[in-house]
Amino acid sequence: MYNINKDLANIFKKMAAIYEFLDDRFRAMAYQRAAHIIEDLPDDVRNYILTGKLYSIKGIGPSIASKIEEYVNTGKIQKYEELKKKVPEDFIELVDLPGFGPKTLKRIHDELGISTKEELIKALKDGRIEQLPGFGPKKVENMLKGLQMYELSKRRILLWEALEISRYLVDKLKKNLKEIKDIEVVGSVRRRKETIGDLDILVIAEDKDRTKIMDYFTSLPEISQILVKGPKKSSVVMKFEGKERQVDLRIFRKDEWGAALQYFTGSKQHNVHLREIAKEKGLKINEYGVYKADTEEKIAGETEESVYNAVGMDWIPPELREDRGEIEAALQHKLPELVELKDIKGDMHVHSTWSDGVNEIKDIAEFVKKRYGYEYIVITDHSKSQRVARGLDEERILKEIEEVKILNKMMGWDFIKIGTEVDILLDGSLDFPDEILSKLDWVVASVHSHFNRDNTDRIIKAMENPYVNVIGHPTGRLIGLREAYPVDMDAVIKKAKETGTALEINAQPRRLDINDIWIRKAVEEGVKLVISTDSHNLGNFAFMEIGVAQARRGWATKKDILNTKSWKEIQKFVEDKRKRLGGVLQKR
DNA sequence: GCCGTTTTCGGCCCGACTGTTTTCAGTCG
Ligand SMILES: Nc1nc2c(ncn2[C@H]2C[C@H](O)[C@@H](COP(=O)(O)OP(=O)(O)OP(=O)(O)O)O2)c(=O)[nH]1
Ligand SMILES: [Mg+2]
Ligand SMILES: [Mg+2]
Ligand SMILES: [Zn+2]
């Protein structure tokens, strides 16, 4: 069964855009919200219809629910088909461009009878649009610039890339402007979202220094365009390694720090919801503080905690701020105690020169132990089907097992554990016989082929093997390059629970697989997770941070994550499954 | 279109910057 949530969410987003164009803002908001909710659902909407839960989701009312059912039953939404006729097709895309709002487009359509992108460009150039009352030369110029930015407005970048750019920018600003008292990367980067649209930077400074800071910021050599520039807020387009990216900067006073941080971290939906609740309580929240609505008296804002406390909530970790129930949990003081980077005791998916890694096992072990202070690492090289990756056959992995034994003895530790990343073959069997697998400390099983077929059966069969401990990058998606292969993750999660198999949170920046939504679902179902870097070189071990961040975004606590546990406990996890499914136990 | 132990109707977050305006609407964060 293929997941139709994405298709449905896209339709609702388009309907929202159309309603904006038709000047029905609030209806547009309702559809936008519904689109977000459906995007975030872990299960296929059809399951929500079957269980009747669809109607109890906040934000989905009778009208939208019936449209969802209509789409499920007929593959179409009549209302959407009608709406499409009211708005030129091109305009639905154009409304996403900077400077192209619904009001602007509507007037151009109504007053000039323009309905294609081409006609619009022509009218911009021949002066017809400039003639319209309320329009002028600057506006036309900005719209033409907006059209150039078509690509920029679409593509998002990986969290890891955004973190690297952020660090570079923050260092540069801090180093060259001693007027900056404090600086923080906020927005989706602070929330550690898997992809990032633009970078948002918050600066604390005295009022008198604002102009100097903004002048410096807007004259950086990386800048290709200044979008807006004011005393408190500027937006620019910067070029990093040939690629353009928007950067927003806002300056606040020291005593506004908490409220500013809260506002600028978002998400938008989280902010709106928070502000609604404040309003119900007779308060007002903006980026400067929390105020009593009647007297305008400021009652909080110096710290983020003070802002949340003022409306009766516990402080909410940034990774949770997506309006996915964290506000309600914070009100009831029931937020989870999220797993932290410092809880991680080892990395359990690592490649060495035995397959496609660039470092020798000994060098990896010494580096990781010293740099990260882990208690263990598991070397998991590829199996023989991965020919380009120099995957190991039975003979070579037996040698690798020996090498690890010798290394541990030589170093006087038992830091290095030996495992494999064994291929799940087309029929769901594994690339090593059980006899080999039973000799290993840890087995990662991954799908590396046949991405177009539904792979649920292969993964389920692999999990039924008593020696498979975790499914590697379970959905196979590569962010921005390749969609997940068809797989019924509900069934996979259920089977994981049933067999005592863990699921991987692969921390490679392009994978982050499973994602935050599935992590949350797995946590709810009591399935254990392993956060792994899948390192192929020493630098890759740093990816652990964004893996942990995704776990946090999925509401995972320390107890949900296997590699926060001692090796003894991991061994117990391995043995439990072998016992349960009739495998052979290893001598300890 | 959605929602509600202060509302089943009348609200729906709040503010910075820009261009074109003689006082503010539109767009964006
Ligand atoms: N209250 C409020 N805050 C907003 C609104 N739009 C944006 N913000 C805040 C919350 C956002 O996280 C923050 C930065 O805005 P961005 O547009 O850059 O969004 P964000 O960084 O969350 O996602 P991105 O990856 O950039 O698409 O500004 C809004 O309409 N109302
Ligand atoms: Mg942003
Ligand atoms: Mg931004
Ligand atoms: Zn791997």
C-alpha cells in the first residue's frame, strides 16, 4: 500500500494558494494547516479513516475529512477541480516567489487580464503593470528580480550543510564586530530540521550599534542581493560555494533575549499556537516579551523559560517546536526527557578499509575512543553482494573477526566489537549464512538493491532471522536525490517490536533514516532505536549530533536508544532475540 | 474551514520593512 499522504497534502497546499488568491485568507489557513497535519501523519490517512480517528484530529473538520475520503475513493477532489478553473495555473506557482503575493497577482489578473507567466513578464517589461495605481517602478523591478530567484525559492539544503555555513558566518560576524554581545543561529537550524530553507541569525547588541552591524552584514563579500535592510532586520542572499542561500538577521536588546530567541526559533505554527494560548490567558506574546493584554505591562522575556512559564508551560526543547502536540504536553508538564548527545556510549555502524571505509580499524578505534570517549564501536563492513564497496565474503569476514580479536588483545581493551552490514537479498535472505552471523557481536541488515519494488517483505523476512539486530537506513531515502523505496513502515515497526529487532536512525546527512516522524511512531510502539553514523571516514563520526537531534525531534528518550546503554545491556538485547527465535548463543 | 468549560458565531499571532501613500496595504519573518 503506497502512502498517499504526500499527494493529498500537496493538493491541500494548492487549494490554500487558490483561496489566498481568491482573498479568503482564513479558509486558506485552514487548508494550509490541514496540509501540514497530513504531511506529519505517520500512518497512511486511509488507516485513520478505517479506525475513525480522522475525525478527531484537531484541524481536520467535516469538510476537509470528506474531501480526504473523496480522494481516497475516487482519486479526485471535485472542489479542487472547480477551484483550479478560477485561477490561472501559472499563478499557483508564481505566488511562492518573493514579491508575488496573492493581492498583487489578483490585481494583475483582474485588471490586465493576464493569466500566464509569459504575459506577466511582458507586462512587467512594457510598463502596463507599472501604470496600475499602487504599483511603481521599484515594485516592477523587485518583481523582475523575484522571477530570477525561481530556483532559490524551491531547493532546501541539508541540515549538516546549513550547520557548516552557520558556524562560518557566526565566527565571521563575532570576530569582526565586537559590538555583538551575543549571537545565535535560530530558525529551522536550531530546531535541527532535516532540511533548511534559509538561515536565521539572532544578534544581541546595543541600540546605537545596530546601524554598524547591519551595514557590515549587508556588505559581506558573499552577498549577491540585499532583499530588505532595516535597523532591526535585514535579509540578504549569499553565495556559498556557488550556491545561493537567503540569510535573515535580526538585532535585539539584551533584555529581549528570551522572547527574541523564542520567536525566531519558531516554528511558525508553534509560535502561532503559543500566542493563541497566551491570548486566551489575557496575555500577548511578541518577539520582545510577554505582556498583560490590558495594561501592556511586561511580565517576561529575558529568558526563553520565562516566556513559556508565563503562559503556564514548561520550557520546550527547540527540536519539539513543530506544533505536533508539544504545547499541550508542556501545559500538562508532560514533556519527555529527551535523549542527549552525552548519553551516547558507542557507534554501531562503521566501515573500515576491509570494505569501503578509508581508515584502518585500529586508527578508527584510537581516534573514536580519544575524541568521543565512547565505551565501544562496532565495525560493520559490507557483505559480498556489495562488490563496488569491496564487500566481504565468508572467508574474509572470518579474517576480520580474527583481526579485531588480535587488535583488542594488543591494545589491552575490548573497545572494538565486530559486526557486519549484511545485504538483504531480493528474496529477503541474507548475504551471509547463519553460521557466520552467529559469530558476530552485532548485525546490521540493509536493503541496497531493487528500490522500485515494495520491500516490506524483504525487511520483514530479515527481521525474522535471530541474528539480525537492527535494520540499517530502513526506508532507503536519500534527501533531495531519491525517495524512500515503497515500504510499509507500520508493518516493519510492528515486526521490529515482535522480534526484538531495533531500527536504525542513520545519521548520514543525506539519509537521516528513519526520519523524525517514524522515530516518534517507533518510540510510541516501544521499538528500540540505534543512532549510527555509518562512518566511512573519521570526519563522519561527527554526524552523531544530527542523528541524536532527529531522535529528539521524534520525542525519543534515553531508554529508547540502544547505544546509550552499556555493552553488557546490548549483549542482553542480542541474546534475548537469539533465545526467542532459536538462535545459537555466543560464548561470553 | 476550524474551533469552543468564559463562545456553536465570530473570531483566527504579531510586527518589520517597502513602496507608494498623503496614512497604509502588501508581503514577509
Ligand atoms: N509569530 C510568527 N513567527 C514567524 C512567522 N513566520 C516566521 N516566523 C518565525 C518562526 C520561524 O521559525 C522563524 C524563521 O522563519 P523562516 O521562514 O526562516 O522559517 P524556518 O527557519 O522555521 O524554516 P526554513 O527552513 O527557513 O524554511 O521566524 C509568522 O508568521 N509568525
Ligand atoms: Mg529559516
Ligand atoms: Mg528566515
Ligand atoms: Zn553502512
